[in-house]
Amino acid sequence: MVDGEHPVVIVTGGTAGIGRAAVREFAARGYDVAVLARGTDGLDAAVADVEKEGRRGLAVPTDVADAAAVDGAARRVEAELGPIAVWVNNAFTGSITFFEDLAPDEFRRITEVTYLGFVNGTRAALRHMVPRGQGVIIQVGSALAFRGLPLQAAYSGAKHAIVGFTEAVRTELRYRRSPVRLCEVHLPGVNTPQFDEVLHRGVAHQPRPVAPVYQPEVAARAIAEVARRPRRSTWVGASTVATILANRMAPWLLDRYLARTAVPGQEDPAHDPPSSRTNTWQPPAGDLGAHGEFDDEAHAHSPQAWLTRHRAVALVGGLALAAGAGAAALRVPAPRRPFASRGSVRRRSRRGW
């Protein structure tokens, strides 16, 4: 992180959902926050959230699929707020649609925003961070970066691509002995407004996140912690861990399971009628905020994420439990051998026992 009392962070897609929660979390931790997104209503509201915390906010209207626009946004942030300490690549768009129902230009647009937006953000961040020899770039990923999900072919492909791209660039930085850190934070289903804005076609009901669902603040805390203590890759939520590990061990079995459960698991008749809006081509009107429609089932905390952030505490606790179990075992008296007569002992001795 760049030294200074109030470091500067850029959050792309910071007007809604996980990005909006991250903007609030960073501001609460003392950062000055620049928000890159397309919608002016959401930009103004996100900057207001930052200013409520007494920090400086900057709204920069940007389509992250436009490399020149992202580069210009980075220069503006450096000029108006100061050196960029942390860059969070989060902006995306997606679909809940069978692949064959997704038009080529729609697939291309999802890929350009969700994948190339991360590429453009990483390039712009490195141009400023590498010469200074410090900085943290965080790629907001997903369990879908390791296991593709039906109805989300374009998004899953983009998230997979981000992992490969990030591994390559991270290795280049290591080769050049650059201290700039390139990190990944992979998330589970999150209760965000995207399910009212996502492109959907060929599904009967309102789109929804795959259960179990977490609140966006869970993701935001994990992202902010990685900015403070950079790690190569962080998995958030027990479901993320289970999905990634299951796909490594038995992908064929997960194919069958998801074929039965994942399509209906991304539809929610209780929230019908489905929204007719989509943010694929145009930003949504108004301020969407951080939360979606699933507050009633969303988890506000993740024990797995807490243990990941506090590994030392978890290790000490585990060692303490192990020591206690060992001490208890030592206090249990050993079973006494049954009494044997002298004659039986002599007989065993003669037989060589």
C-alpha cells in the first residue's frame, strides 16, 4: 500500500452490489475512494456514501470495456486524489440465459466488460504502481472462475479467463521483482441488485443467486482485508470452497449435480414477475444500492471467511484444542492387566513369551 494517512482506492463497478459495499467499507476504513461506473445516479450516491465517512470521493463516469477511458480515469484520479494505493476490478455484466439463446453481440459485450474490463483496469493500475514500486490490485472473482454454471456461459468464461490472465501477469511481476501485489478474491452467491438488471431470456421466473446467499458486506470485508494484507487468492464462503474442491476431485459428478439443480436454482417464482430491465448496453437509472431482493435469506457473516482472515487465531485455537485433548488423554488411567498367578508367569517364561 502507498504510504500516507489516507490512501486512495479505485473501485470499478462501485455504484451497486459488491462494488457499492466495497466503496462504503473502504471509506469507513479511512480511504479516499474513486468510483468508476457508467450510471451518474449511482456514481453520485456512492460518492455521497464516501463523504458521509468524512473522506474524499470522486465519481468518474467510465465504461471499463473502453481501455482509453479507463486509462484516462486513472490519470484523473491520480491528479485529483493522489497516488492510487489499491485498485479493485469489480465491474461486470452477465446473463441468466441458455448459451444458444444469447446473441453473439451480447456474448461479446459480457466478455468485454467482465473480462477485458479487468484487463484494462489492471493495465491502467500497473502504469502508475510499477514505477512507484508499490500498490495492490484486487480481482473480484467467483466460484464460477473454477466451475462453470449453466445459464452463465459468458460470465463463467470471462471469470475463468481472469484467473489465467492474473496468473500470467502476477508471474511477470515476480520475474521483474516488482513489489506490486496482484490478488484474487473469489465469492459465492451474493444478494445484489444485479438479478433485477441481468439479461435473461428463456427462463420462466425472476433470476436469483445460487444458494446459499451472502450479503455484499461479507464480500466487501474480504476485499478490504486483502487490500490491507495482500494474499494471492482468497476464497469466501463455505460454498465457494466446496464448489472449487468438488470440481477438482470429481468434475463429472458435479456436472450431474448441477444439471439437476442449477437451472431451477437460479430462478425464484416468489419474486415474480421477472424484471424487464437489463444493464448490458445502458447503465440502470437511479441508485440501486448494495442489496438485492434476498435479504430474508442472505447471510451477514461467513465463518469460513473469518477463519481465513484470522488464520493465526484459528491455528492457536486448534493447537489449544489439540493440547487439551492430549492432556485429557494423559489423565485417563491405563487399564489394569488382569491378575496372573506366579505359576502362569513361570509357564509363559518357559515358553519364551
